[in-house]
Amino acid sequence: MTKAQQADTVSIDALAVLQGLRKGRMLHELSEKLEELTTAIRENNKKGTLTVKLSIDPLERGDADGMGAISVVIRDEISINKPEPKRADTIFFASRNGSLTRNNPDQLEMEM
């Protein structure tokens, strides 16, 4: 690439690329997911994760010598793994025939 060609090529940094994904909607969604995750972490006092995945695929090749520019398509995926609250256990009694009941079948009921 000649110096003139290099001067015509303006690189953008990673933040500018992220800002351009889906016309800014990617960063908006990222902010929403981060807030959702942070809320779950505060409520459950457990860790969580937020993952941003960028898939970059070539759309077309540039010139034949492989030194030219190519077009690419960037797809993003945002996922969170939120901590879940601990669920309460429930005690049931298993009767002789295998059914479940909340009352102990071997205990006499008191009349009131």
C-alpha cells in the first residue's frame, strides 16, 4: 500500500466500532443487560457474568493480491448469566401407596 493509499484510509478505534453496531442499539442493549445483571447480583449477593461476542465474517474479497480492503459483516451477541435466588424447600409426606401429601398420613388429626 502506498503512502497516499494509507493516508486515504482512516481507521476507527474499537469504541467507535461498538458505537456503530446496529446504529448504537448494541450499546443501549449492553447498558440494559449490565443494569439487569447488577440488580440480580445485589439482590442475591452472588456473582454473575456478562458476555459480549462479536462475529466478523468476510462479505467479499478485495483485490487479487490479497492486500486490498475487504468488506466485513459484524454480528453481536450479548448474554448474561444472572445469579438465581435460593428457592425454599417444601416438605411432603410419601404415603404407602406412593402419593404425596402435605399432612402426615400416620398422624391423627385433632378436632377443634
